[in-house]
Amino acid sequence: MRTASYVRAMLALAAALVLGGTLLAAPATSVTPTRVAAVQVSAKAPGCMPYKCWAAISFNTETLRSGWTQNKQWGSKKKAVQSAFAHCKNRPVNEGHRDACKSPEGRKAYNQGGCVAVAWRVKDGNLVEWAVGKSLGPIVAQRKARKAVRGEGTVDSGYACPPRRGR
């Protein structure tokens, strides 16, 4: 009987030492999980914090191709718009049609903290119309843009999103 209580006491003491050692070995930190995520995303997207980054699309009305905000240009609306416009003009698929790239400023094809989409409708090989949609995610942004170009012909779309937490 006495041996059993002695063994129990020793096991309890060993468990207390292990638990105490584990708690003392864990480093204390003042960084919250949200702050850690923000720092990690900022490393991926210098110049902006999660849900504060900008995205923009410049659409070429002749080639039906676009340019979008490039890396490290998400920090301000001006940089995002300029980056997308320059990307559209410099893409090889738009060669010979660089002047057909439309500035994102014209149709407000930019968004902060969410995605921006462009949808276009083609009938008989000609561009009939194009529109912009915005939302937090790409699916809804494209849905909004496509809704604005309903009619006869073929509808297509594309989108751009800035980096966000968890991506």
C-alpha cells in the first residue's frame, strides 16, 4: 500500500517538473498572430498591408488582352494604376496595338483590398462592349463584370487580385 502511494507521488512530481519545464522553455512574445500574418504578407507584398493593397487592370480593346498590377506596386492606387497600364503596353501580345490599352483610371478598373475584373462581349469578331466588376474575391468580381455585358455574342473575363492574408 505504501509503495503504491510512493509511486503515485513520484509520478505526480515528475509530471509537474515536465509541465513546468515546458512552460518555462516556451518563449514569451508580444507579437500577436494577426501581426505575424501581416508581417508575412508584407514581406510578399512590400509597401502594403493585408486588405490595404491595390489591384488594377488595363484593358486593350484591340487584342482583348490586359495588363495588371505587377509585384511591389500594390502600395498605392497611383502605383497600381501606372503598373497595370505599363504592363498592358509592354506585353508582347499587345505589340502593334499598344495605344489601344485603356488606363484603369478611365473606367475605375482598380480596387483596394479586393479583386477587380474585366469582362468583354464579342460579336462577329468585333468587341461590342466591356465592363468592370469589383469584389473581395475573383468569382464575384467576374460575375459583376459579366452581368454588365450581357447580350448576343461571346462573353469572356479576367481578373486581378492583390496579395492578402493566407495567400
